Amino acid sequence: MSPRTADQFEEIREEKKTLIMDVALEHFANEGYHATTISHIARRAGISKGLMYNYFESKEALLEAILQRSVIGIYRYFDLNKDGYLSEEEFEFFIRKISVVLHEKRSFWRLFFQLVMQKEVREKFSVLSSEPLKETEFFRGDEKFLSTISGMITDYFIRKKQIKGPSYDPLLDMNMFLITLKGYAITRIYIDDNDQDDDKTINHIIEIFK
Amino acid sequence: MSPRTADQFEEIREEKKTLIMDVALEHFANEGYHATTISHIARRAGISKGLMYNYFESKEALLEAILQRSVIGIYRYFDLNKDGYLSEEEFEFFIRKISVVLHEKRSFWRLFFQLVMQKEVREKFSVLSSEPLKETEFFRGDEKFLSTISGMITDYFIRKKQIKGPSYDPLLDMNMFLITLKGYAITRIYIDDNDQDDDKTINHIIEIFK
Amino acid sequence: MSPRTADQFEEIREEKKTLIMDVALEHFANEGYHATTISHIARRAGISKGLMYNYFESKEALLEAILQRSVIGIYRYFDLNKDGYLSEEEFEFFIRKISVVLHEKRSFWRLFFQLVMQKEVREKFSVLSSEPLKETEFFRGDEKFLSTISGMITDYFIRKKQIKGPSYDPLLDMNMFLITLKGYAITRIYIDDNDQDDDKTINHIIEIFK
Amino acid sequence: MSPRTADQFEEIREEKKTLIMDVALEHFANEGYHATTISHIARRAGISKGLMYNYFESKEALLEAILQRSVIGIYRYFDLNKDGYLSEEEFEFFIRKISVVLHEKRSFWRLFFQLVMQKEVREKFSVLSSEPLKETEFFRGDEKFLSTISGMITDYFIRKKQIKGPSYDPLLDMNMFLITLKGYAITRIYIDDNDQDDDKTINHIIEIFK
DNA sequence: GATGAATGAGTATTCATTCAT
DNA sequence: CATGAATGAATACTCATTCAT
């Protein structure tokens, strides 16, 4: 019965937070942020409402924590801090990684699209920042994430022009790529079991835009 | 002095209903259905809350009336009752019409995507019906709308195979088309002013899939 | 096309008022005063809400008008103004008249019992007035009605003592009579078709208390 | 300091529920169900409106809980599960018990008569069930209660015939008894202090129908 | 007289958040 | 750390009443 160490406490704390965030994400993603109640989350997570507020200051803080965690996770998955350069060989891996991350984090992406469709949130995202990423500020972080990706992609298509020649329209191609990516995303994130046809589709997308 | 005629009342009713629906659609689309309050709609429409309920039985009934109106409008715009056949020449017009309708009814489409992302609603749409359209039943109507379009498109890509030959994969092509359409849609409906580059994009999409 | 005379107008007015009161009484009696809405009454009476207020100042005024009309009707039916004396022969007719009036005006009595069970209303009735009846003041009128009947009955049972002798307890007998009357009333007013067994019951009640 | 135990919570819950039900019953009985607002109940109970909904799902659920509690209480008081047989000696106790229960639970009975006079509720009660009593289903329970009593009484009067001889009309006598009971009930439940004359009346009723 | 659109105060209900234990 | 009782501001909805036509 030796008292738990501070580390053990911290570990338990983190586990509980993770549990709450997992449950909350699931519900936010499927029923919507507004339609999901704190009571419901607490009940599903097997804890009391009071405890929820021990871990998260408010419902919105919980949302931001979830978003931040996901963004950081994805950020790390793509290892985007290295150089911001997307080579031709990397492009294929990049697309495949997107396919994986869309499916594995589909709850997050469902929530993400939902939020991005809200006017207020949309406006926040339109101002892309070039400030260094602070992990505690989600939206900044997310903007950074998006602007980094955005820069890499722009870069990639501009370089493509040097290969494809003067008749090639890099802006048009990039727009088509972004449209395809978005369409692929919202298709993919609403399939619960891994789709059989997906491989074909992904290969085809790579084929077109590489 | 003299009392209003039934026609005058009818006119007032229709005008007010339209006004309320217009205001409500705008807010549902931009702030989200749950985040929009009846008070807010009433205030923006310059009427009392009570009057809202003179015209619509509930918030949900208002939503359904809006959806129904939009679906019927789009249905008519596409004139889909004719034969359900999409010829090669028609395909181009079809795409251009989609572009127009996405932009002109962008509030509806914003709302539509928002709703379709809700689990419960998504499930409703998964059962596609082949019953004849009754205008008073929104979801049926919408399913009919979608299933009609869906059938036409499937048809179109199967016929394409006869032209393109055995190496052509109609299912893959159709999937790519649907992905492109969705990506194009969510891109287009969040641009408020008519986009300059849009023409190029549309032409390119037609080029690829015709 | 000669213009209607003032009398004709008055007649139409009275007919409409009667119609409204009939419909309202039916609903007040069966669904309850609070649960019945003005809209509902108007719709059932085939008139507009506005017109209702042309005839009756308020929902409560409508209620009072209904009660007053019924009370006056019953008052007249019993011809109670004559002398307030209830002879032995009259007693039998009195009971039979009660039976008839309970059934024919059962909607009124349903409403009456309902109201009398409301504390506030009950208190009003507890102060019995000996003022002369003014037809425009319902509650006064009703009190007068009740106090007149009450006096007559008290009188009747006191006189009975002179016949029955010293072992007879007039107060007890009167209480039993009032209890029986009330019990008979609430039984009778909730039977819609004229009850077969009722004659036997009435004869028996007369037998006991005459 | 230390957190409350489950038992403590349970105790608080039961106390508060009882408090709310007591206050609500008082108001429902005296002002009527529809005329009593949740705000009013909460204010009188010294709690917030929100708390009411922590304990009862809705105003109607509160009503049903009150009715159920009362019915079960009365059911137990009469110990009706034993055999459903009412002997001559028991009859006297039965009447006296009714007198007591009418007075002690007069708020419930005021509410009961009020509700029974509503058309919709009346119809529910007309279907008497012979299913075993489930305490959680109020109306069933109440029907069972009434049908049990009803059966016992019918039985009692049929047996009386064997004593009184062929000139005795059991149905008429029972009807008179039920009328007297109802009349006694609505008289008794609207007297707040225990009536002096009541003993005489009760004795007389026993005398007549035993 | 007659209509029903329009109002607004009121009612039941919900839910994020606080806090005593 | 943990609980759920308690709060109150906000929300959807109702309905008696008014009023322009």
C-alpha cells in the first residue's frame, strides 16, 4: 500500500483524459458537437460529470484538446517538420499515407469537416499563419499544419511544370488535385470497414497526379 | 376597410413562409442547424417567435420544408422526370448545370452536406427507394432524386465502356467521377463570389469524364 | 335586399353566441377548461378567433357566460322563484327533475364539478349570499341558486321531523340525502346514453328520503 | 471531505423526490394539474426547476409517480392481496378504512376525481384488467386495484341475497351503495379538518348496507 | 361583422457548469 | 481524485389576445 508516485498519478490522469477524449471524439464525430452532451460523454466513459471538469475546463476546451491531439498525431505521422519538400518519389507515399490516416483517424476527420463547415470556424482557418507552431494553440497549430502542407503541394506542382513543359497548367492541375483529395476524403471517412475498391482508386489518383 | 380575401391571406402566408425559410436556410447553412435558434431566425426575419409557429409546426418541420423546397427546385431545374437517360451531349450540360446549381443554391448544399454527415441522417439516405416521388415526403423525394441521378450516372459509365473498349474500367471511372464531383461540390459551395478559375476547372472535368 | 333590421342582427348575434357557447361547453366539460384552447373552440364552431372576441371579452368571460346561461336555465326549470317551499308531493317531482336535468345538462354538470374542485372556485362558493339574484353576476347567481335550494332542502328535512317523531335526526338524514344526491349526480353525468337501471335507482332514492 | 457514499446519494434522492411529490400533489389537487406550473412547484419546494428534471423526466412523469405512490400506499393499507373476500364483519372495517383513507389521502383523491373527470383518462379506466399487478405500471395497477375492489363488492352483495331473501335486489342495493360511497367520498375529501358529524354518517352508512 | 396574421408573456424542458461532501 | 445534486440561463414551443384590413 505504498502511496503512488507522482508519475503513477500522472499516468492515471493521462489514461482518463485519453479515455474521455476517445469517447467524446466518437460522439462529436457521429452525432455532432452540439448534439452531444457532457452527461452523455461522462456516462459512456464511465465517469462522473464532475470529473470531466477536473480534466477539461469546458466542453469547448475538450473539443480543442481533441483536435490538438489529432492534429499533432497526424503532424507527427507525416513527419512534416523536416524540410517541407515533396519529391516525386515521396508523392506516392504521401498519397498512401493520406489514405491510411483518413481511415484510421476517420472520427477526427468527420469532426473536422463538420467544424470546417461552420462559418465562424471557417473564417478562422482562412487566415493562414506563418508563426512557429505552439502545441497549446490548436487553431494556430492547425493553420501551420495546413499552410505547411499547402506550401509543399504548391511547390510540388510548380516543379512539375518544369517536367511537363509550357502547355502544362500547374494551378489547374493543383486545383484538380485538391478537389480530388477532398472528394476522396469525404468518401473515405464515411466507410467503416476498409473498402476493397480503395486500392484501385488510390493507385489511379497517384497515376494521375504524380 | 373591407376584410382581406382568402387570396390575400394566402399571399401573405406564402410571402412570410418564404421569408422565414430564406432566413432560416441562411443560418442553418452557416451556423449549423443545432446552433441556430428560433429566436435568432425570428429576429433576423423581423417577426415574432410565435408567428414562426403559425407557419411551421416545429424547428424540424421548418428544416424539412426548406429541404423539400430546395430538392423540388433542383429536381425541376434538372428536369429529371423525362427519361433518366444521359446522352454524351447531355453530359456536358449536366456538369455545367451542377456547377450552376451548386453555386446558386450553395446555402442548401452547405446544409445538405452538414446533415448528411450526421450519423442518423446518413442512415436514412442509405436506403434508396424506387417508389414514385411524392412531393410532400422529403426524404423519399430526396432518395428518389439521388437514386435517379445515381441510376443515370451508372448507366452513362456502363455505356462508355462500349466506346472505350475492354481495357476501360467503368466502375473505377465512375468512382473517380463521383469523388471529383464531391470534391468539386464542397470546394464550390464555400466560395461566395463566383470564382474566376471555375470555368477552367469545369471544362477540365468535362474533358476528363465525357 | 332590404337591409336587415336591428332585430334580425340581434337574432344572428344570439345564434352565433349560442353556437360558440355550445361548442365551448362541450370541450370545457370533456377536455377541461385549461386544456381547451380558444383556437380549438373557434375551429369547431366554424368561426374565426377574432369573432370569438367580438362576442366574448375573454376566455373567462366565455366560461362565465356559459355557467350563467346554464344556471339560469336550471333555475327556470325548477321555477325556484315562487316560494321556496318544498312540499312532500313536490319532493318526488323535485328528485325526478334533478335526474332529468343532470342528464340533459350533463356537460354543464361535468364542467361544474370540475370547477368546484378547484380551490379558488370552491372558496367563492363557500360564502353563500342572500342578496337578490343579478343575472349578470354568475357566481352571485349561482350562490343564490344554491342557497335557495339549500334552504328549501333544510326546511324540508326539518318539517319531516314533525312527522317522524323525536327519534328522527333531521341533520343526519339531510346529510345522507346530500351525499346520495352528489353520488347519484357524478354517476349519472358520466353516462352518455340514458341508463336503463336509472328509474329503479331514482324510485329507490325517492322512497328512502320522502 | 470524503465523498458521499452511494447510500447517502440515494437518501438525498429519495428525500428530494418525496418533497417534490408532496408539494406537487398539494398543488395538483388544489389548483389542478394544468393550472399548476413546474416553476410554482419548484419555488414552493425551495429548489430549482432544473432539479425537478433531475428526478422526474417530465411533468406527466411526476404526475404518474405521484399517482403510483398513492395507489400502492392505499393498496397496501387495504391489504387487498389476501383473498379478495369481504365477510360481513370485514365490511364494517372496510367502510371505516375507506373513511380514514379518504381523509388522510384527501389530496390524492381530489386529484384522482379531477383526473377521472377528464375524458381521455376516463376511457383508460374503463378497460379493467385482470393481469397481476406490476407496481411500475400505474394505470394497470390502478385498474387492478379498482377491479379487485369492484369484484369484492359485487361478491358481497350477491352473498347478501342469500340472507335477505328473494325480494332483495342485489344490483340495486349495490348501485345505491356505490352512489353513497361516491357521494360520501367527494363530500369527505373537501373537508380539511376532521368533521364532527362524520362518525354519525359513517355509522349510518354501515347500518344501511351491512 | 369577420378574418387570420401577428404578438409576447408564459411554460415545459435542456444542459453546461459549479460545488459540497 | 471523485461524485452527482444543484443551479440558472437558454431553448423550443403554446396560447390568449390584439388589430389591420
